[in-house]
Amino acid sequence: MKDLQAVIIGMGWVSDAHIAAFQHVAGVKVAGICSRRRFSADALQKQYGQPLKAFPDYHAVLADPSVDIVSICTENAAHAEQVLQAIAAGKHVYVEKPIALCFADARKIRDAAAASRVKVCVGFECRFSMQLQMMRSVIDKGLLGRLYFGEADYYHGIGPWYGQFRWSAAKAGGGSALLSGGCHALDALLFAMDEPVEEVSSYSTKNPNACYAPYEFNPCSVSLLKFAGGKLGKVTAAIDALMPYYFHIHLLGSQGSLLDNKLYSEALKGGTKERWSVMGTSLLDSGEVLDHPYFPQMQAFADCIVNNKPMPLTGIEAAYETHRVVYACDLSAQLGRPVRLSELA
């Protein structure tokens, strides 16, 4: 079978991670790139070690019948329109989070994908990380018993030292602390709790340090989640932290607790509540996108296209639900009141 032909849209910070991952995916060939900047064939060959076609614009990519996959790495504000155009053109889509900056556009994408035959995969690649796969295994094997509380926190310092800061600090670019990065933590919590969210309450604030002054929105938020079955959750999204990157997960259950890569379980004989057991796994301890688990996610994406199966873990339905909770949290912070998810239907 002929390899799927993928084109990378946007040549910013994350595009190198997409190219590197797709270059190792069985059944996929990175055929080209599309950017507002101009790249020579020689420069692309030298940087990526293979010939890549430089498309003049996005419409040329969508009009090319040889292109199977578009991998969207553009600025956040461009995602929704580009995804909708790709679906209409019959292209499979990998899109970085957020899929859209507002609920209405996210719903359009969900509906368009459902009415089409294309596959859509969303950049919640952390679900494919060793840490979250280990977390899910611990839950599925009953080592925590019945979960009743969980928290997931995203601490990062996205300031002027990042190239994206020129646009992501704007309300129309980054959107919110959750949309900019904290959605990874919220998505991890939803992955763990595996239950619909019923209501959220959220508050936001801002680091007074001058380096973060350009933010047009509060880049730090805390959200409380009430799940339909009675579970509770908490998510911190701080993209203005002055500290090393930290992705924090803490789950409490009727038979034990999980803290990042540490576990206590009454289901395991010989343990003690005074000491954690450390699990041998790789932590999500870097904000550098080249360290993120794109390869296993993109291999799963290619496999679901070839076999015409639903995208596992990060398909459009799961991602849409995560975004819906994000929008509810941001609305709660804006209105200063709890928001029920039924308000975003």
C-alpha cells in the first residue's frame, strides 16, 4: 500500500516535532510543508534530511489530490478555519490544541468531522505518554479502588523567551491559561476520572512580574470540577510560573492514591501508608515539544486511517469534550459564577 502523504502546515515551534514524529511513523511520508515564510528546497533538504515540497499556500495543499494528511501547527487563531477547510476538502487532519478559541467553532468542527469520512486527531499527545499510560493502567487494574478526587496541574513559564509569546500573549492568540497550555492537565484529569463533568467553578489571576505584563488575559487559573457521579477535581493552569516546568497529577481512591509516579495501594501486600512506592516510568517533565510523545500518537493516527477505525484516546469526540470543559471554566472565571456544562450544549 502506498504511504500516506502528510503536509505540515505552519513552520513554527511545534512543526519540527511533527516532522520528526511523522518521519518515523510506518505508512506515512512527510511530503511537504506550507508556511508564510519561504523555504528553498535545498534548505529543507539540509534541515530535515529528505526532499520536501514547499507549497505556496494552504489552498494549494488542499487542492493537491496526492495529499492525505494535513498537520496543522499554525497559530491558535487559525486552527478552526483551517480544520474546517481540510475536512471539506476530504483531508485527514492532525491539529494542535486548541482546536478553536471559542465553543461555537469547536462545535462546528465536531459536527463537520462527524458528517465526513475523514479522521481528526487532536494534539493531546500527553495521553500517549508513559506517565499517563501508567496512570491509566493503575486505575484499570483497580489499584486505587473507586476514585473520588483528582487534581492535575500545569506549571509553565511562557514569557518573552518563547517565540510564540508575540502572539500567544494576546487574548485573540493564546485565549486563556487553559487554552494556551493548561488544557493538557485538564485533559489528563478527564482521562483519569472517565466521567462527564457536570459543573465547574473557575478563578483567574496574573503574576505581577513585569516579564508577564504583555498578557492580555490572566495567565493563571484554578478550576474546580464536579463530575456527574459525584467525583471532584481541581486543575491549575499557570503559564506565568517562575519555576521549572511541572506537570502534576494526584488521584485519591478508596484503595489508594497516586502522586505523579508514586503509588500507595492497599491492594498491594507489604506496602505502608508511610512510604510511597515509586513506579519506573518517564514523567511529563518538559515543556519542550520535541520531548512530547507525538510518535506513538501519530502512529495510532496513521493506523486508524489505514484500517478505517476510530482514533483512540485523542479523536475529535474526546478532544471536543475536553475543550467544552475548558470553555466552561473560562466562562466561569469571566462571569464570576459556577457554569454547568449543560449551558454549552
